[in-house]
Amino acid sequence: MEVNVILSIDKMSKRFPGVQALNNVNFKLREGEVHALIGENGAGKSTLMKILLGMQPPSEGHMRLNGKDFAPKSPADALSSGISMIHQEISLAPLMSVSDNIYMGNESRFGRFFDNPRQKNKAATRILSKFGLDINPKAEVSTLSISKMQLVEIARAVSRDSKIIIMDEPTSSLTDAEIDKLFEVIAGLKKEGKSVIYISHKLDEIFRICDTVTVLRDGGFVEEKPVSEVTKPELVNMMVGREMSDMFPKTHAKIGEVVLDVKNLACTGHVNNINFSLRSGEILGFCGLVGAGRTEVMQALFGLDKNKTGHVFVDGKEVKINSSRDAISNRIGLVTEDRRGNGIFPELSVKFNMTIASIREYSKYGLVNFRKETKACNETVKTLSVKRPSNDSMVSLLSGGNQQKVIIGKWLLTSPEILILDEPTRGIDVGAKAEIYKLIGTMAAEGKGVIIVSSELPELFGICDRILVMYQGRITAEYHRNEFDEKKLMHSAFGMV
């Protein structure tokens, strides 16, 4: 074993029925190193980490940890060997306290026979202070924002004093200030000699904090390089196997009549006096900091907020939308921010997830016409190029990008006139992003009105015709495509107008 190499994975392969998920993959992690593991969704990153964590056995290959053979049978084995993971999808127990979540499975450190809540809360407060978080350790996790939940996930991994910490898209829900704090914590872990496997689709982060990068593609090993010896275009080319010169394939659609008009919308105590319109063929972006109220506006438009006031007009006619069924009947679709939490039924099939919102189209007298349903699913899967073993496969087995395509396909089958996409490319690789941008452009060209909520300005600049900026529950600025300017938008987002 090389000097300072604490983990080596050699010739690792994993086969599932009809799918070669990994094929002779090699990976090495050194002491005190932040090692980026990147690739498109479906490249094999998650499968490799599941094998490392003992969640799945390999088909071939072997691992060595600290110079010894390593073959964990369960996540508990991996954890006891000093390996922990921060998952992209929130995996906290929502009805338990913050401190209980941080030290779940590690309660014995606070008492030999009985848990000591006071000591546990004090320890939780200390570790949360590393992130500059003033969170009550007794607070129920369900009361926290998504970004704070993510930081509690990170605090839980750091609290275990693991030698290897796997971070899967750890910044996907964090503000810039929270990201800066996380990177400070990562720097501190490096100084302590701990190692981080950093999985991210945000290439700027790779160049900011990582020492080494390993690229996977289609389940195979492409290359390992020091980050200092590679450029961003080279990494993208390694990941997708092709040049990505046209990341944002903007479709110039004909913008027509107003299809959605919102007047004096207020909801949830955080959003006030929202007024805007959306035209057919238009891609309208919503920009703002976390907590600005963007998601709350979209949920209200889709009938998920019962306490809203104001007026909504579709095609010039005022409509009452008090439920998702009302929204669908008015030809409005919503791709939610939390893909796994409320976008899919993870343990059910691709076909079920894709057709559930339009199931009435395939039913008569309460009986489903399975042939018609299957045909609709097959056509949409082909149109969106969804990669999956079969339509009967659990949707949770698909990559994040393909799960997102299934969700978009679900709403396309409802024949929406207005489609709202809240952070549609969060946690998705660059190749899948380009495909989704192209799909959004196609929808606009077909005359649909599209609303995009995004925290990524390059994304909004690349595909939108117009951008509205929100600050503290209000729309503070509007920019047309020929007016897009990063500094101006950020000033508006921070209320500096």
C-alpha cells in the first residue's frame, strides 16, 4: 500500500439484472485529503459508496482500509471502522430532537446504562457552534429549514469522529455563508488528518476545496488527477465523453398571450403583495436567497397553502386553487424542490410514478386501462430518454437525473399549460442538466408557460426570458434578457435597491 493511502478500492465491479453499474473501478484515498468523486448521474458513484458503506456487496473486486482487507457487511460495520456519510437526501428523524439526531446510535458516550440528555444537549451545542448555528438542540428537526437540516446532517457525521467522511452534494441546500462555514470545517478536518470523499456536481467547489479528483463514466474508471493539473472543460469532457460547449441550449420560442396572472398574492406569513404575469412560450425565472419566499409562492399557486389570499387568473379567467387537484384541473404542474421527499414514490415503479398524476386519463368506471397507461409511459420515457432497467423498476434505483426526468414526464402527461420547476437541476450532473434545459426549451416552443425557481444564476441567465428577484417575501426587481447582470441581480437579492 502506498504511503499515506488509507483506503484503496481495486477492480471493483457490480452487476444488477440487466445493468452493469460498476466495471473495474479503482479509487485511492490518502490521509488528510479531500478527494472529489465526480461523474454524471448513473456513472456509478452511489453504487461505489454503497459498497464502501456495506450497503451492497460487490460482484468483483476488493478493498483495503488502513492496510488491511476491508469487506463491511453493513453500515454499522463501516461506521465502527471509522467511515461515515452525509447523504444528499435528508435522512434525519423529523420528530426527534436535534441532539437525538446528531448522536443517534452513539448515545452510550453520555451514560453507560441511561442516556444523559443534559450532556448530550451540551455536546450538540458545541458541535453546532462549529457551523455558527444558534439552534436549540432540544428543537424538533421538523421545525428546521432544509438548509439547517442539512447542517445537522453534517454535524452528525463530524460528531462521530470518523477518519473518513463521505459528503454527497453537501451544499445543495446551503446559503453562501453556510457553504463558507462548511468549507472551514472541511479545512479543519484536513488539519486533523481526516479524509473527505467529496461528491458534487458543482465544479467550482471541486477547484476550491479538493486536492484530487477521480472521474467515473458509465460505471467505469476514467482518470484520477490532482485538481491543480486539470481544467474545468477537461473535467466536463471526461465526465460526459463529449464537449459541452453549448451548456444552455436556449430555444427562441414565440412569446404569446398571458396565461397566468397573479395579483396581490400573500401566504404563510412570509410572502406579501406578489404580482406578476406569465406568457405562453415564456421561461420566467425566480431568483432570491434561501428564505426569500420563492418556494412558498409556487406552493401557493399549486394549492398547497390553504392560508393564501389574492387572485390568480389562468387564460384571463379567475380561478380558485385550494388543492393540487384544482391546480391540475387548471393545467398547472409543479416539479417540487425536494425530489425524494415529495416528488416521487421511491419504492414504487417508474410507470406508477410517471402516470399517477394523469391516471384518470387511463381509467374508466374505476378500472385502469393498463395497455393505454403503458403506452403513455413508454412514449414519455422515449421522449425524455429516461435510462432505467424497465418501467417496472423501482424509481429509487434510477439516478437523480433520471428520477427528475420521470417527475417532469409525470407532469407532461397531464398536458399542462403552465409548468413550475423548483430547483429542477439540484443535485444533477452537467450532462443531465443540458438535457433538462433542452426539454424546458422544447416546452416553451410548444407554447407552454414555464416558471423556473433556481439558486444558480448561470442557469437562470442561460435559459430565461425574464427574471424576477425576491427579497424577504416580496418581488424587488424585474430584469429582461437584455438586462441580465449578475451584480444587479445580487444587489436586488440582498435588498440593496
